[in-house]
Amino acid sequence: MRALTVIPEKSGSLEIRDIPDAVASPNELLVEGIAFGVCATDREIASGHFGAAPPGEDRLVLGHESLGRVLTAPAGSDFAAGDLVVGIVRRPDPVPCGACARGEFDMCRNNLYAERGIKHLHGYASEQWTVETDYAVKLDPALGDTGVLMEPATVVAKVWEQIDRVSTRAWYEPRRVLVTGAGPIGQLAALLGTQRDLDVHVLALADKGIQPDMARKLGATYHSDPLPEVADRIHPDVIIEATGVPSIAMAAMTHPAPAGIVCLTGISPTGRQLDIDAGELNRRTVLENNLIFGSVNANKRHYHQAAQALAAADPNWRSGLITRRLPLAKAIDAFTSGQDDIKIMVEL
């Protein structure tokens, strides 16, 4: 069968090649791949910046954003042939750390976890794949191919869960949320904000095109002005940073409303230096009781939360997030993102 593979840490090694057919063990589903999504993490692995193949192998099958249909399922499981499913990305470390031992593998404390399509485990970018029943999530069939949005939706489901948890440190009744970035994470963060009946604002560079249009279709207010100007106008109680641009991340950390919460989800490139007023960052954070935290990956419960949020979203809006659909034969084209792209999906 065909799969999209790469030699980790070797730029230019991205290749569609034949690999052995998938064979399910007694506790696994055998799944026909429908599609996978491509994100910045995949592009960084393809560029040779990071990634790790399974032990003893040179190449890694990419694809952590999955979507498939069950071909066979173990007797007595909650799955049956024909079910629409996604596979969870992360697996707990074998040691395990205290968090992984308690099922909180998304909060691993020693970084010995593995991740499908990223670190030590093959991903889902193949015509068939297998997944343990404990790490598979069944989807509403009505989601169709927009089920490929599940993995990025789990990231923001976790973000909002953590915002809820840390907000219990004191009385908290947020009204306005500012999301920086209008890509998949930004749009989905805005979706969950609107589903909470918050006044949602999205900030990104583009002043026209599909990204502003999709944000406005959610009922969000769209901005392309500098973050400090926007924040001074709207006084956001919550800021979710989804660009990874160092200057925007720094501005986000210094511009929530008093007792505000800032969540950083974008991963910045290393080696970038900025002139910043560290005193202002410290002063505002302390004197205004602000809270800044980072969030990555997701646990199984976040997949279920994401499935509910996507199912409740307008189907046309969901479909509009997928701006390009490519066949596997042209999967390498998905690693060049266009100006108007939000999510690129490769059909298997």
C-alpha cells in the first residue's frame, strides 16, 4: 500500500512510497484511510527540523491528523465495520511518569511519550492503518470528510478546558476573547468561543479573503490592526495565541485585561531575537494577576469534546475550513501553503 513518508531530520526526503500492508493485532482496528490533514508540524518534519522514526527504521509515515473508516474490529469492542473514526496521536511513555500513569499522557512530565506520525510511531498517512481500540474515537457520520478537522479541534478543546480550570482561582466571568491567527487552530478556537456565547475577536494579517470571511461567518469580529491597538480597544479577558510569531506572542502576554488569561498554542521558531521590555511583562503579570500558560496535544476526553463541537458547527462553515483537497499522488503539494489556505486535506 502507499504512504507518505519522510526520513526525519533530513530535508528533501519527503516521498510517497509502498510500505507493507497494515495487519491488525487482536486489540486493534483495521482502518481504511479516508484522508489526513497537513499542518505546520508536518511541514517542519519534512523540512528536517525534528521528528523520529520508529526504533530500527529509517523512515517515518507522516500524518497525525487522521480520518478513516473501520474495516475490521475486535469482537466485543465498541466499533464495527463502517464506523467513521480518528486515531489519537499521543501514547504514554513506557516508564511511565506520574501523569501518564494516570492517563494524562498529554501532560507527560519526562518527554518519553510517542506520537503517531511525529515521534517513534508511524502516522496515519497511508491507505490503510491500524489503531488500538483504546486510542480510537468514533465520529458522527454526518461529519463526513470534515472529520479530518478533529485533531486541531482537540487542541483547542484542551485549551478551553484548561482556561475553565484555571479560571476557578477567583471569580471569573469572561466576556471577550481575542484569538490571534486565522488558520485552523485560530478558527476552531473562535468556534468554541462562539459556542460559549462569548464576544469573539480574531486578529490576523489578511484584511480580505477566506480567513476573514470564515471568522465573520462565525459571528466573530475580525481585525488586522496591531495587537496592542486591538487589545486596548476591546480589553480581552482571554487571549488565545495561535500564530507562533514571537512578536505577537510577546504582545499577547502583555495585553490581557486585568486578571486575564493568555494561552499560547503557536510554536515559535528558535533563534529569533526581539527587543522586549521584560520589566513591563513582569509588572503587568504580577500587578494585574494575569495568568500565562502554554498548551499542546490532547487527551482522549478532548477528542470527545472536539467531536461534539464539530458536530454542533454549521456544516457549510466546517467544509469551508478545508480550502484544498488533494489526492495522495499530489500530497507533496500540500507542503506548500497558499495565501488563502486554511486546512489542506489529502484524500487517501
